[in-house]
Amino acid sequence: MRKLAEIGDGLRALEVAEERELAGQIAGILYLTAALTALLLLVIPGTPVSSPPTVLALSAFGAVWGLICLLVIPWRQIHPLFSHLSSGMGLPITAIAMAATGGAESPARFYLLFIVFYVCYFYPPREAIPHLIGCVAVLVVPLAYDAGAIDRGLLAETVVLAPTFFVLGALIMGGRQVLLTLSRQDPLTGLVNRRAFEQTLWSSIECRRGSTNFGLMLCDLDSFKSVNDRHGHPAGDRALVQAATTLKEAVRYVDVVARVGGDEFAIVVDGADEESMRLLAERMRAELRVAGEGLGLDGYRLDASLGWAIFPGDGADADKLVAHADDALRGQKLANDTSWPRRRVRSGELGEHPEISSLLRGSVPG
């Protein structure tokens, strides 16, 4: 049981939180489609149905499970293992449907395409591949009970379909990865964008419950509007790119730096504590000032206000963590002080910081 829990904790299916509801809806639609078409096999001429009660039972199960997927299951909260079980059920169901409707020549074998497309889109490669292997295994199951399967071309069909499943899967996974990269990357700075950062923050919390700390740093460039006003937007873009590069170089490769607003950035710092966050903030500000000297923007000094929070001490969920870091950030801006703020202000004590407040409202899948 403990081993199963450990395996489950390592799963990353449905990792993109915004797609979980879509995954649940598609799962429901696929099961309902299979249920309806299985019923049609009973009445379509030329379908060798050997066990109508079996087909009816499978159709009823598919319909019920499809409705449960659509109407009951809270897909945004479920564990990835549950999604794997839902997808995995399709393999024995298809195998039984094939046995009841012609074996090696059964049209039910094309239900395997549902599984191929679903798992390759919603699961990472290492989790999709076992399902693809399962699809190939289901294709050859008729060899165990259908004496004429080889004569009717089952092996030849498997030789064609097996690599087809994997090639289609690779194309789907590769295309999805390109789309994910484009949708999660800030086009100007090359950093991850707010959408990707929200997912990173949520994943960091889920993966570290009861284990190591991590820090959330919020960064707001000071007086950035003056750059656009005095030097134009191209100069402002150069300043943003330089700030992004400097922040990225100030952290380790395991840390995540994101642009979450116009001139606002956020950083997830792995294994951080109060002292390490303080030192990181000081280093970031110092390096920003040095980097700003090379911009050649008269009258502007690249600098930033920073605020941080530590998980789980400053907040056990994303809302509280972001609010704590945002309050510290706004406390520094309000004090108009170049030293790091020692006082922790209470959540809601200061006015809202628009971009970060938006991040807070969207930070937790729920």
C-alpha cells in the first residue's frame, strides 16, 4: 500500500491545472461515445456479435462512467492516479468488447485510438507509454482465443497499428509541448509567464507538504513608468529584458523566475529560509543596479522593491503565501526605504497591488 502511494505521488498526469476540467469532460465524452457506438454494433448488419448481453453490459457501464466523469468527479482536485485508473479501464473494456464482437476482426479495436489520443495529450511521455504498450497488448489478445486470428491478418494489422500508435503519440506529445512552451513563456523576456508560474507555485506546494521549505519572492521595478515616459517603450523593453536576465542569473537553475505583470516578477526559491531570502534580495538589488548602468538611460537607475514569504511558515496555501509576500513588498514601497523591511504587515492593511493581486486570485486551482 505504501509502495502504491509512493508511485502515485510521482505521477504528473493532468499537471496543467487549467486543463483538468477539459480532461474530465473529454474522458466523459469518449466513454459516452464508446457506449453509444457499442449499442449500434448490435444492430448494424455484418457485425459478428457473439454475446449481446456482454455488449449491453459494457455499453451501460461506459454510459454510467461517462456521466460520472462529466457530472460528478471534481477533476481539479483529484489525484493523477485516479485519471490513470479511468484511462486504464478502457483497455480491458476494449479487450472484452473485441471478444464479444468478432475477435481479431472486431470494429471495437478502434476504441484504442481514444486511449492513444487521450493519454498522449494529457499525460507526460513516461506515463503515456505504458498505456500505449497496453493498447498494443489488447490488439494481440485475440491470439489467445481466436484460432483463425493469424489467417485473418491480425499479426499484419498489429505490425502496422503498433508503430502507428507510437508515432501518433509522439506527434501529439511533441505538438502539445510546443504549444505549452509558447503558452507558458513571456515573449519579451523569455521567462515563464504568469500562467506557468501559477502552476509552478501550486506544484511546489503540493510536492512539499510536510517536507522542505521554499521561498516566494515578489519583485517590482521601481519608477519603471518614467523609462517609458522619458525614453520610449523600446527603452522600457530593454530595461525589462535586462532586469529579467539579471534576476535569472542571480538564482540557481532549480529556482523559477517569472514575469507576472508589466514590470513585476516572481521567483520560487527552492529550500529557502529567512536568511537565504534576505541575502538573495540584497544580491538581486545590487546586481540590478550594476546591470542598469549599462542601459545608458539618463536619469534612471534600475532598482526594485522586493517582498518574500516562506512556505509553510508564512502560508500553507498559495493565496496566503502570495498575500504575505505582497504585503511585505508593498510595505517596502510605502516606506520608500532602500533597506529591507523588517516589519511584517498584516494582509489587507495596504492597498492592492494590481498585478500581484491578480496573481493571488488565480494562483490555486480550485
